[in-house]
Amino acid sequence: MRGGIGSRWLSLLVTLLGMLAGAAHAAPAVSEPSWRAVLREGVDAAARDFDGELALYVRDLSTGEEYALNASTPMYLSSAIKVAVMLEVLRQVDAGTLALDTPIAFEPDDARDGMHPMAKVPPGTALTVATLLEHMMVHSDNAAADLLIGKVGIDHVNAGLERRGVHFGPLVSLLEDRHHVYGKLDPRGAALTPEQVRELGRRNTLGTRARALSEVLGHTPAWTGSELESAFDAYYAEGTNSASMRELGQLLEQVARCEGLSPATCEHAKSLMRSCDTGRARIRAGLPGTATWAHKTGTQHRRACDVGILELQPGHPIIVAACTRGFRRVTEAEHLLARIGRTLTKAFQRTPVTTGRYSAPP
């Protein structure tokens, strides 16, 4: 009897060992790579093909997971600073010290380069804060931005960022931004009139702009495009109107969560960003038509950004902050950003919506 029981146990043991051996030789189950792995692969390939530098920060607000590439490197933001200006305007609206229907006069000295809707506004016209916000955020109009900055105060814009706990380089108006660049060539460049700055901005190349600046300031021999490029580089190195993508991403996350804004002004901010009409060849170009991309772009000499809140699926917000530098043509940066848009789509369309730490405002 003992021998019979032992035989049965031995048979069971052999069967079990056979099953384990079979399992060991079976092909392992393949799990879907995380969105970060997909994003990293696509971004690495795009960055290798790009003759410049990319800084990128992506954060899934549903889970708190993030992806970062050079995300702690300060990058010049250009018109992307208008997000901070908008937030200070809306903060003052919430505080009752400013109203959306408050009129602000557009005077001759308010002319700027980079005017779009404002280029058709006769001097002396009064426009409401709401209209200027739309011109600034939807069409990236620099005159509208500086009118709003003049109304709320650039010191208050910087203080607002400090209250929010985000660290930017000091922000200045877009006129002062240009003054800083031209002042690198000649101190008199920091005192150019708004109209002179606007005329210089109409020159399509650095060489023609440098020669025009030489004529305005009576400088001989004329400055070259290379000298003006060095002036831009020296200005960028100062860190003015700059921030890292991680810090900018933190600010965008606060917008997504409606932190520091009432529900009404928060929805106004998001609506303006969803209506942004610039950067159609950037991240938006790589997104499906069903995506929601609430964003702001920025462009300056050898600098281009696209930053915002992406929803490929409703209720699944993703923070994306991308800036580039060092390229020769803007189209090169736009091609890179479009590839990032396609990679984001590939990475997140396979990601299920989760109920994580993100919660929409009530």
C-alpha cells in the first residue's frame, strides 16, 4: 500500500514538473508599453533629426506620470508669456479691480511689431479688456498684449507667478523685450520709439534689419546680420521672458485645475486658449481632428514654442510644454513640433482614461 501511494505522489510530481517546464518554455505575455516609452521613442527619433535643441515636458494629470527632456533648461518663451499676462488680467477681474468691459485706448505709441488685428485699429480707438484678451491670446497680437500689460502692471504679472510658486525669469513687455535686444548693439537701441521698433520688425532678415537699425541710429559701418544675431543670443542668455518647461508645465497644470481663478474666468481662459489661431503647423498638425488643444505659441529669432493643455480623450487632460532653439528656419521647428503631436497621439490614444488625481473644477 505504501508503495502504491508513493507511486501516485511520484506521478503527480512528474506531471507538475512537466507543467512548470512547459510554462518556462512558453512565450512570455507581451504587455503594452507605457505612454512614456512610446513618447520617448518617438521624441528621441524626432530630436535626432532636428538641427537644434528641444525642451519638452509632458504630464498626465489623471495619473501624475510625467515625461521630461531638458525640462529644467530655461528657454526663451516669446509670446508664450502671454499666458501669464492673461492670468493676471483675469485675477484682477476676479478681484473686482478690473472688468472685462473696461475700455483701454489704443494710441499711436501703442503700435508694436507683431500686430495682427490691431494693425487695422485706428489710433484713438478704445477697446475693451475682453477684446484685447482675444486679440492677444487668439491672434497673438503684441500691441494688445502690451496694452494689457500696461493696464495691470508687469510687476503684478511677475508677482502673480511668484504667488503661484512658479519660477520664471523676469517678464518684461514686448516693447521692452525688443529694446533689450537692440540695446545690446548700441545703448540708444533701448530708446527706440514704438514706431521705429515696429518698422524694424517688418524687415524679413537679420541683415536687412541690422542695416535699417544702423540707418536709424546713424551707425557706420552698418551692423551685419551676424552682429544682430549675437545681440539676440546675448539677450536670450540673460533669462528674461524665459522659463523651464517644467515650471511652465506647472503653470499650465494650475490653469487646467482652475487654481487661482473663479470658475467663470477659468473657463474664459481655457476658451481663449482653445481658440488660439497660431501654430497650425506645430503640435496641432500632428493631432487628430477630435482632439482639444488649448494652447499658446511663441516665436522669435531661432526660438519657437507651443505650450498648452491637450485632451485626446474627454476628461483626460495632458500638459504639454515644448520649446525649441538653435534652428535655422522656423519651418524646421514646426516640423519637429508636428512630429511631437503625432507621437503624443500614438502614445496616449492607447492609454485608457483613469480616475486618478485629476479632478475637474465643480
